Amino acid sequence: MERRHHSQSHSQRQQRRNHFSSSSSSSSNQSRSNNRFSFPKSSSSSSSSSANDVRDRRRETQEEKQEEAIVGTCPFMCPEAERLQRQRLRDLAVFERLHGDPRNSSPALAVKKFCRTMSAKEVRASDVRPLPVLEETLNYLLSLLDSTEHPFEVIHDFVFDRTRSVRQDLIMQNIVNDKAINMFEKIVKFHVISHHKLRSSCSSSSISPLHYLNLEQLTKALTSLYNLYEANRSSKPIHEKEAEFRSFYVLLHLDSNGQPVGESLSLWFRHVPSPIIKSKEMWFARQALRYFQMGNYRRFLSTVAAEASYLQYCIIEPYIDEVRSLALCCIHNCCYKLHPYPLGHLSKVLMMEESDVELFCNAYGLQTCIDEVGNKLLPTKQTTFCRPKGGLQNYSFLGFQQLGSHMLSSLFYNHFLLVPMKPFSHVDGWN
């Protein structure tokens, strides 16, 4: 009883905190053993009695988490003790070095590293940054993403680690409010855009581990973000960007064999609020999933070109050439047995530049020819068709290039300010 009275005196802070946990207290042991790629179930219930049970479990979790919560007092992006220690050990990232000196940094450059802390009880308040400092730190980290002085994978490695530390400080302080939602949305955007950028900037030998680590943290950040939405449901039924961020869960299930999978979609949809289910963002995600699973390459590619936002495309992009491969296989086997197939038409079907179409066909062992008027064609009855042994190469996607050209100089900055981006169909007259 004393513990309950103590927690009730801090009910406002408790009410904001408990949704940071990856599941309710009744299923916490299970989530700890299988939480690497798990997504949270919504706390919504189909009956009033179930809702009461959920609220009771939340209240119990609040009491447990409240005793662990601390209030950070560190005024810098990096605690002074950590900065001095890392200077002595020469453990400074390239972005933290003062005048390039690996033994010297400053409060304006050093950023707290991620540490696998077991409990908030083991951390001093002077080592934890309060919310205003965390906001400034995150904005500083995201500003580095426009830098052209270093390869993107180097920038990503630094921001990747330091944003984990930002999330850790938020969780340890039980910060669950609109500002926390805004910060988690920015972090999710960082991982989503990195999902695309890493694929295009890294070599084939390094892309797999980098993608795996980035995707792992994307799923964890989404877990916390979805719980934050639920924690603030009473004050704001539907958040401004919630529909788009909820659609990411569906798009991450395009390939259930290769992507992290949490709760099955059939069960997950039961807990998603009706306005989000009916939103254009969720409609697109469900249509893309349906066409992908059906192998309907025409509808999949045309729907992506017409409806996808930039962030949605960043998640879908690894599957674009996989769908194109299916399309080329179908066309080769069915569509031009008797007559040559025009490359111009194939370019429209695959949403590719005609020059890229020829390279794409050559990669699959198909040769092209030119007719009497200069049109490039796929000749009939080619028996050399085969899937590339080295994997699929990245090719341009019509519509995405137009979108990228408008924001190339400040790609990340625009997104992390939460500027709404237009779908491909609205860019440069694409239709």
C-alpha cells in the first residue's frame, strides 16, 4: 500500500512513462526473450473488461518504472566526465575532435556514447541529459547528415550510436509526451532514409551487416514510437504523422522471410484505430503488400510510382528490382515468343530509363537489337535468360529521381523538420 500511495503522488509522471516498455507487465518476460524484432501490440481492447485489465497492468507498470525514473541534470551533449575520459583514451569520433586532434574535444562537439546500462539506478543524474538538452543534441546530430566531407556510412555510424543514447536517456527519465513523439519520429526517419542511402552508398560486401543493424534499430524505435502514440491517445486521438509511421509496419512485411516480423498483420490490424486504417497512407501500404504477394508487377510498380511518399519508397526500394526481375521473367516466357518486344514499352512497364532497361536485360542474359527505324527491341526465342549470380543491381526508378532532385541538397534537413513530402505522382508532373 505504501508503494501505491507513493506512486499516486507522482501520477502525472507515471502516466507518461509506462508505454516505453515493449509490452505490458503480464507479457514482459516473453518480450525480453524475443524482443529483437518484435513490434508492440496495441493496448486497445474490443471489450470494456479487457480495457480495464490493460489499464490495471499499465498502472502496475507505472509503479515499477516510477521507482527507476531519474531526472537528468547534465547541461551538455556529453557528460564532462565521459568527455575527459574519452579524450585520455583517444576515443573520439572524427566529428568530436577539436581541430582534428584525437586527444582533444569540447562541449560543443562531444556527444554522449550509447552504453548498455542495466538500470536507471546505476546511473547518476549528472550523466543523464534533460529533455531540452536531448532536443538540441538530436538536432545537432541530424544536421551532420548533410555533410559531404565524409562517406555516408561514416556519418551514419556516428549518428546511429548517438541517437541510441538519446533514446536511452528519454526512456530512463520516463519522458512520454508530444516532444518525445516528435524526437522518435525524427529518429525513425533517420533509420528509414538510411535504409535507402546505405544500399546505394556501400559496397556489396558491407551492405548486409550495416543494413541488418540499421533495420534492427528501426524496428526498436518504431516499437517505442507506437507505444508513445498509445500513451498519448487520450490527449490526441490520432497524431498528425501516425498514419504514415503505422504504414511502415505493413511495408516491413513485404518479405516475411527476409524482414523482421512481429505480431501477424491479421492480428495487428485489429488494434489499429479505424481512422488510420482508412487513411491514404495505410491504403497504399495494404495495396502494395497485396500486389507484391500476388506477383502483380504492373500494379505494384504503378501504385508505388503514383502513391508512395519518400519515406515509404525508402522501405520498398529493395524490392523494386526484385519485382522487375519477376516482370522480365514473365515477359520473356509469355509475351514475345513470336514478335520482338520494344524496349520503350518495357521501360514504361518497369518504370526505368530505356538505357537502364538495356543493361537490366543484359544482366539476365538477354541481348537487344535495333529495327529498321532505330527502335531497340528484345529479339524472340532467346535461350540465354538466367538470373544474375551476383545478386540484383540497383537501377533508377522513374518518379523517384524527380523527387530526389528537389531535395538533394538538404535531403535530411527537410525531413527531420517534419516537412510533408509529396508523393511521386505530384512531382514534376509525373502521372
